[in-house]
Amino acid sequence: MLFRRSAALTAALSLTLLAAACSSDEGTTTAGGVKLVKSGKLTTCTHLPYAPFQSEQGGKIVGFDVSMIDLVAEDLGVKQEIVDKSFETIKTGADLNAGTCDVAAAGMTITDERKKNLDFSVPYFDATQALLARKGVKASTVEDIVKQKLKFGSQSATTGEDFAREHGADPQSFESTDAELNGLRTGQVDVIVQDYPVVQNWLKDSANAAAFEVVGNLDTGEQYGFAVRKDGNPELLKLIDKAITDAKADGTYKKLYEQWIGPMPKGADGR
């Protein structure tokens, strides 16, 4: 009898939750046709930390990506809410498909493989990779690292890791940027590969600058993009593209670039 009553209660609760979910879904499309997983909020999936693009400061998530998506939220008349997820589930589209978020903003390189699972915005950042090593290590290329049999590290599921493997290396894989940098600090690895702006941000810390140095720059021709669910939110994608284009045209992009990253190279805004 108790089992029957529990089953009945569970079924009733499931129906209630399903009805609430359907009701919520019906109320999350804006007048402009943009679908939002939460009414009144633009929900962003990211992977923390990844300064200067996104990191926690004083209990708040801030950074270049955060500020750029804030522009989209402002255009929608809503607030941005950020969800910390693994980079693997972001790049495969799993989080967007599950309705965890509306947009992925995680310093993510646009690749043909990722385009199979995600709809990308126009590029918003030109990226290069850097090799960061303990001072005294002489290795300016991945091939140098392999030849010298140096201990090599990378962040898992990233294009930097892919690049290293394509050039004959088998780097130790770290889950996050923090773990990767800690691997270098503790001697687990001699050299790591990471996006140059992230490395620049690390070297602002005097302790890091005293112990490590950039030994190589890898121009991989990468560009970052924001992403939405594949074939699932074209109106939001249009709005993101417009926010990027407008920001580059009116000087907002340059202001945010210099606030979070540093001096903006000529032509970085497409001019």
C-alpha cells in the first residue's frame, strides 16, 4: 500500500513538474523570437577559470567574454546568468542541447568539427597559442619539446592540445587552466601550451613572471566565437552577431579589449 501511494505521489509530482516545465517553455520566447531557457535571463555556459575571458573576482564572474555577452543581454532587456560547465560538454553542444544555457561563451575556437554540433557567431577574437616554460628551458616549438623529451602539458579538449598532438607530442592533459599552471609550478611538466592572452594574464603575477617565460609563439590562425544550439536559436545568433559588429564599429569593443586583455593590436576590430 505504501509503495502504491509513493508511486502515485511520484507520478503526480512528475506530471506537475512536466506541466511547469511546459508552462516555463511557453514563456521563454521574446517578442523578437529569441528563445531563452529562463524567463528574464540570458543564460551563459562557460568554463572557469579562463582569465582574461572569464574568471571569478570578488565573488562575481567577470572578463572579456562576460562583458561582450552583457551587450547581448542589454539588447534583450534581460540580465546575464553564468553557469560553470566542463569545456568538453560545452564544445560538443551537450549543455546547449540539454537546455542548460542559451549561449556558450568560453574562449572557444571556431573549428569545422565543432560546427557540426554548434552554430557559431561571427568571430570576435583572433587567438594565438603560446608555450610557457620554466626559466632556463629552451624550446620554441612543439618539435623542440619532443626532441628534448621535455615534460609537456596542455588543457584537455582544447585546440592547443590538438595542435600539440598534430605536431608529434603527447602532452599530459589537465582539466582546467588552474590545474595546468599548477602542473608547471609543481614540476609535473616543463612546458605548457595555452592561449596567449591567458598566458599574458598569468605573467601579470610577479611570482609567475619570476619563474616562467614565454619560449614560443604559435600562430595557429584561430578565431573565437560564441555559440548557440545547432539549428535551435537563429534569432539569438543574429542578435549576438549584431552586438559584436556594433561593438567593433562604435568603439565599445576596443574599450573592453583594453580593459580585459591589454593594448589592442591594429586591425583587431576589423578596421
